[in-house]
Amino acid sequence: MEEPLPELDMSSALTLLGDAVTGQVLETLRGTGLRPGHGYLIQRLLAGPATATEIAEELGITQQAVSKVLKELVALGHVEPAVDPANRRRRPVALTATGRSAVEATRRTRAEIDARLREALTPEGFETTMAALNIALETLGLGERVRRRTVQPPGGTM
């Protein structure tokens, strides 16, 4: 029989769970050059091409930090310059096929994690847990940022 877990506050339990999921996702991304901070920009680019300035404003971080990370992502082949036919001076970037493949790989990993949790919690328990987590996201003021794919990196850094 396993020893019961020590009593944890919800924030600690969520942090530990998030770290475990991040570890599994990073294992999926091994060899791609991607790291956790890249995910915030990639999530934003799933909504469509954007400039470094636009991304910085939306994520609430500096334009210099975004530009640095975008250069890394371009060098890794996950992001590329895009053309804005309405404004040739605007310099947006977009995900490449390689970047989209990385997103799909992480989605598969997360779906596998969800399936394991759904089995452990039962489908009803899983849905109840998801509803509670969505309430927690809204309560902590993240709902709109999640909907717009503009969640700020922890500490405002990448």
C-alpha cells in the first residue's frame, strides 16, 4: 500500500502537476531546440502572424525579449518572416511547418496525459476537475488571456 501524499495547498499541487506535465512535453520536444519560454510566443502565433512589437504588447513583456526569442525560433526553423500584403513595412512572423509539427507533437502528449487522468479520475471526475480548473483560471484573471493566447510568461521573462 502506498503512503498517502502529504497535505498540500492547491497552489503547490497545481505547480507540481504543471511541472510534471511540462517535463513530459519537453521530453516530446527533445532535439527540437525548444524550451518552455518559447511556448508563450508559439501559442500567440497560433492565433496568426504578428510582429515582435505586437507580441510584446500582448504578452506584457519587452520588445527586446520577444525579438531575441523570435531570432532563436527563426534559427531553429520554427518561425519565419511573413508578408503582410496590406502593409509592406510591417514585419510579422509566422509558424513554419516545423513549428506547427512541434505544436501537434505537444498536443498529442497532452492528449495522452488527459487520457490517463480521465481514466484515473473517471470521465465524470475529469469533467468536474476541468470545470474547477477553468473556474480557477477565471478567478485568477487568466481567462481572457487564455482565450486570446496571450498568457504572460512567469515573471514576465522568457
